[in-house]
Amino acid sequence: MNNFTRRSITGVLFVAVLVGCILYSPISFGALFVVVTALTTYEFGQLVNLRMPGASLNKVVTMLGSAFLFLSILAFCIDAIGSKVFIPYLLLLMYLLISELYLKKDNPALNWACSMLSQIYIGLPFALLNVLAFQANPGNGTVSYNYILPLSIFIFLWLSDTGAYCVGSLMGKHRLFERISPKKSWEGSIGGGVVAIASSFLLAHCFPFMSMPAWAGLALTVVVFGTWGDLTESLFKRQLGVKDSGNILPGHGGMLDRFDSALLAIPAAVIYLYAVA
């Protein structure tokens, strides 16, 4: 099987599983992303341990921490439990700091930094998907599941990537960030942004709970911060000297490769929606 066929099959299955789980129910949404969060954090820890001299990250604890943060914010957003749900997570963060006093590893400061980065860079953005997915209804005190907001983040990112690839291949001449990602061009990025914003008009028509300008602003926010998220992961991989973050997705690399744009786009979308609410 050649690389194009592998990429195509993996890409179709990836999109089908993600879209299907988001659309099917809040339970399938939560189950999917708690697994994605755990796998991405574990992959991050593996990269750090293998490619960063002196680092010795506890991959299992950081993975469990990110997964627990996702579930905690989910439970808090659906009003299933109060703020006490975050106490175990705070204890876990304290453990990551205190344990280095006793483990006698070569570079505890580096381990601290990478442990906290795994939670801020991966755990928190995925957990914030719950803020997009669940909204309280002030009138009756219930919480509703709004699948289109988390799904729209990925729609905008996928359309932006596709548009950027097509436009960049045809007319890309001016490098966007050559030091980090030599293949990206300004023309491609602008083309991808136009495609994503155009799709927001359709979403505004189908889901009018936000105005058309608000939908277009969300698309623009996701595209801009998604591009920075992609470049951030490219810088991380360049520093570690790797092409892909993993090989769990044949032809597409690792989980971090597939969700790199979303890791900055999701928090930016949450801030944007709170700002325009």
C-alpha cells in the first residue's frame, strides 16, 4: 500500500470517528476526547524522554493528569459535581513537583518544566472543548449539549488546511515562517482562511444561534491561532529533530501531529466566544 493510499484511508477513518463521536452523544464525545487527550499527552512524554537529553518524564502520571483534567471540566460543565472535583488534579500537580525531591533524577527542573507543559499545552486545551460543548440554560437551570461548536473548530481547521494546501501549491511564493516551516506560504494561509470563513456563512445559515459576523469571527480566530498552533508544534519537533510526533496514524504521524492546530485554536475560540457573548 503506497503512502497516498495509507494517508487517504487513515484520513477518512479519522474524520469519520471524530465527527461520528461528536455528533452521536455527549458520552461518545467525552469518551473520544478523554482517549485522545491521554494518548497525545503520552506521546508528548515519549518524545521528550527519547529526544530531550536529561529529561525523564513520568508519562503515565502526566497522561492520567491530562485525562482527569478533561473529565473534571466535563463533570463541572454539566453540573454533575462542584469545584471540589479539581482537588485530586491539584494534588497530582503537587505530586509532580514534590516527587522530584526524592527521585534523584539528572535534571529535575527540566522534568518540572516538561510535566507542567504537558498539562498546559495538551491537557488544558482538550479540556476546554467541554466549555464549547456544554452550555447552561439560564431559564431552567439545565445544561445542553451543543455539538456544533466543538465540531466547527475542526471543520474550520480542516477546510483551512485543505485550502492552504491547494492555494499554496498553485501560487505560493512568499514564505510564511521559513525558519520553522519552509513549505507554508502567505498565499496558502490566506487562501485557507478565505475557505474557512466562507464555510462559516453556511454554518451561520444552518445554526443561527450566532450571527453571521460572529461565525465569521470564530472562523478567523480558529484559522489564525490554528496556524500558530501548527507552527508551535513544528518548532517543538524541529528542536527535538523529529519529522513526526509518532506513528499511531499511518501516513499522518502521531496524535500531536493531527491535533497541533487545535491546541491553540480551542483556547482562542473559548476566549473569543466569551468576548462576543
